[in-house]
Amino acid sequence: MKMLVLFFVACLSTSVTFADTLTIVHVNDTHSNLASGGTRDSKLQGTIGGIARAASYIGNAKASMPNVLTLHAGDIYVGDLFFQKYYGVAELQLMGMIGFDAMTVGNHEFDLTPATLQTALDTAFTAGQPFPLLSANLVLENDTVKGLKKYIQPSTIKMIGSIKVGIFGLTTPETNLLSLPAPASIDTAIVQIANSTVKYLQDQDCDVIILLSHLGVAGDQSIAKSVSGMHLIVGGHDHYVLDKPMIINGTPIVQAGAFYHEIGLVQLEVTNGAVKLLNAHVSTLDQSIPEEPTVAAVVAGLIADIESVYGKVYSEKIAEADHDIHEVAEELTQNGNKDTELGNLVTDAYRAFAQTDIAVQPGGSMAQILYKGELVAADAFRAVGYGFNTLNGLGFRMATFSVMGAELMAGLEFGLSNIELNDEFLIQVSGMKYSYNPLANVGERLLNVEVGGNQINPAATYSIASNEFVLAFFGLIGIQPTNIKILGDTTEFAVLAGYLQAIQKATPSTLGRIKAERISAVKENAEYKHQVIVSPNPAITQTSVQFTTTKTEKVRLVLYSSIMKEVAVPFDGEVESGNQTIRIDTTYLPTGAYLYKLTIGGSSIVGQIIVHK
């Protein structure tokens, strides 16, 4: 009888399936927006977001839901006056107080160099590190940045209840070009790194594997298509609100807006090695969610300290907006106007201040909407807050300079090279207008440019107002401005705030300064559909382009400057079928961004190589 009972129990234990639920709460791209924003109430208090509302949401989730894991997908640096005063320390400490489990390193974490990040982490975590920072493709081999390894690791494993969760991070390779990571760098071989890291976490018997990504949706999709074994990608970088997860090859991809305005929640069912998505959604942190009192009190104290230095930037009205003034140019490959309301407002402010022929501002240099209603100075800062200067810390300084018409056209062409992904490089303008063909090849998209109502003269010189970042970036892409003036400690924030105060009511609109006109044409080559790997990227003395051919093919590899001037032809010949590697000597190339065009038979692909010395 005893043996029969034991046999029955054994059969029962092998036939019953035990299911558990993992709850993931996630934010991304908060950019030090610790205070609430959005439309302001009668007391000039924001009605959306803020870390105190996020704390309430997270606390409620932990109290009412099973096995809660709290994640941040990167970019706490720059974007609000809290950063200018506290360099990320305040947000890191509040995240520890709230109970975050991990954070991925974003590109903006390096905007003030690795040394500043090191100091912030040392200061924030004097009493111990409450959560790890993650990046599997961050290279920290130079002796001066090895100290960051104390805080940043490729992956982490957490026991959440009885569920063993492996989490790894990836940082956008755009960091190499748009931030200041040197002497650290971001490895661009993200697919290979993801594959090897997933394999490592599988070998550790993790029940659930999560990629905590700061690649952007396009990068997340690429990883999901190429890497198996992940159960979820929690993304950031684009500031997208994905109300429903994207499912790519069975892997859900989620992202929850930015600035603590939104927060995401995902639930996974874990059953004997199988993981299933139960639900996923994004919630707006609006007035229906009360602020957590302890965190709210800390934020109020921080604001008081900021205003003791910078004046009444949160508590005094400077102007009002008659509608929400948007900053993102959308559907860049479709016909229509692509100038934005905020782009027009900001560039008009620059040109009015500097009295130049034109003013320019990349889409990626504008961060937030100006919301309908009363505006305070902090709102103006949030709109253009992606900068820092050593004189007063209040964002990038204004600059004026001159370029030839041909150089201006080359800069606009470079700004159109990335439109399939986002508007980061798309140049918003005042005093001019231009049109482009999104169906054309990279480097051949610009259709028409007018300055001051007249056709641009390639041989003429035009004066430009922008910020010091744009000035430096022009040099990086091979354009050499003249008549350069950095305007003391006058920042783009001060110019925009002053302009708003002068006009009192902001009423910008989309005016057709930038137009997309789809002109059907047969491209020179069809797109090459197979994977191309460039490694190392960034390169110092040498890099290689790796690809596969399925038959004997004619192959040509051309290297261009970022304004499409041919620099070199590393290979032009025939290859047999198999794995191919073309090595490129970069010792003679100056630091900068380059484009390569790889043509294989009747197909081609255009990509980017960074030379970093």
C-alpha cells in the first residue's frame, strides 16, 4: 500500500504543471525630469509625470501584483534643470529608494564624458549600489575608464520570487557619434554580442531572459529577427509609446515613452521552462495617480535648491502656448511637410536673436513638447535641454558661423541619410526651405533649396545661427565653417526663453519649410538582404566588412566621407561563394563619420563606419 501511495504521488508530481507570473514595470528616457510636466495647473504645477507619480505606480504594483521586476531602459542624463544641478545623482538615488532592479546605459549617460558618469556613480552609491547598470557592448578597456566596471556589467541575474531572471543591456552605437564616450566606446557588433550573452544566461539556467535595450525600435527589431532565446525586449531611445507590444519572431518589444510621463507593465507566465506573454500595456502618469509623499517632498526640496541658483524657473510664468507645440517630424519617407512647430519656433528664435541669414537645429536636439497653457522657464529648457556648457551649465551656447551654399547643401544631405529610422539628424530651419525625395539613394535625396526666397547659390556664403554642438558636428562631417563666434555664455535656452517672453503667446505652425516629395525612380541597386558586419566599429587603425555570398559575385566596396565624397575603394573585384572579409586601413583617416557602399552583384547596402582616435 505504501509503495502504491508513493507511486501515485510520483505520477501526480510529474503531471501537474506549476505556473508562475513575472511582472515587469518599466520606464525609459526619463532625462532627469523628476518634477511633473505637461499642461500646468493654476499653481503652475505640472499635471503629467514626475518620479513621485512613478513611485506610486511602482509601489502599488509591488503591493498588488506577483513577482515585480522594475527596469529602466536608459538615458537619465540631460534634459532638465535637475541634471544641470545634480548630474544624475538625485535620480540615481531616488531610483534606489523606489526599488529599481536594473538600468541600461543610454547614449546620453556619456554626454559629459565617462569621468562625469564615474563621479556621479561614486557620489550616488556611497552607501552601496542598489541596482546594476547594464551594457554588454560597452568597451571599458582603457585604464582611465576601468573604474566604471564597478557599476556597469554586461548582464545580471535576479531571483524574483522563484523565477530566475537574466537581464542584459545593449547601448546604441550612435553613442560613438553623438555623445562623448571616449576613451570608452560602444561595440557595434550587437547581434553577435546579444547571441553570446543569451547563450551565457541560458547556461546559467535562467527561466526568463530579458534584453534591456537602449538601441531604439529599429535596433530592437534587428536583434529580435537575428537572436533567439529572449523572452522580452524592454526598449528605449526613441521615446516611443508602444501601446501594444511589437512581436518579432515571437519576441515582444515594449517601450514606454519618456520623461516619466508614461510607465509600462508586462506580465509573463512562466511554466516549466515555457514563457508566455499574458499582457502588456503603457499607462500615462496623469493626475489620477497621486504622488508618493516621501518622493514628492524630496523633489520639492530639490526644486527649491535649483531656484536658489537659477531663479524662479519652475514657479514663474514667462509666456503661454495656444496649443501643444510638437517637436517630432514623423513619416519622413512619406509625402508632406516635415518641418515641426517647435523646430520653426526654435529656429525663428535663433535667427531673430543673431540676425543671420538662416538658423538650423537638428530634430534630435529638441527634446520635448511645449504644452498648451502657461509656460515657465523650465519648459523652455526641457524643449532644448540636451546640452551643457562649463560657464553656466545651462545647455549649449549659441554660435554663429558661415558656410558656402554647397557645404550647406551637403549638411542637409547628411541630415537626410537616416530618415528611415527617425528625425535625429533632420535639419529644422528658419530663413530657408528645402525639399527631398525619400525614394532616392542616400546622398542623392536633396531636391531643392531656397534661402530668403531665392534659389541657393552653391558659391555664395551664408550666415547661420545654431548652437555649439551643431557647429562642432559640422566639422565632424567634413564641413569647415568660417567666421565662427561662440556667443559668450548666451545659451539656446536663454534665447528661446527670451523669445517666448517677448512674444508672450506662442502660436507656431507647420509652414512647409521642409517637404518630402516621393519621386518614383529605379534605384541603382536593390537592397542587399543579408547581414553585413562591420567590426571593430568605431575603428582606430583598421576595420573589416564581413558578409556572405552564395555564389561567385562581382563585389565593390566604396568608402565615402559623410558628405558623399569618395574617400577610398578598398575592394573592387570578384569573390567566390562563402564568408567574405574585406579589411579597411583607417590609419590615414581622421576621426569622423564615414559611409560605406557595398555592392554585391545587383544588390547594395549603405552603412556607417566611425573612425575614432
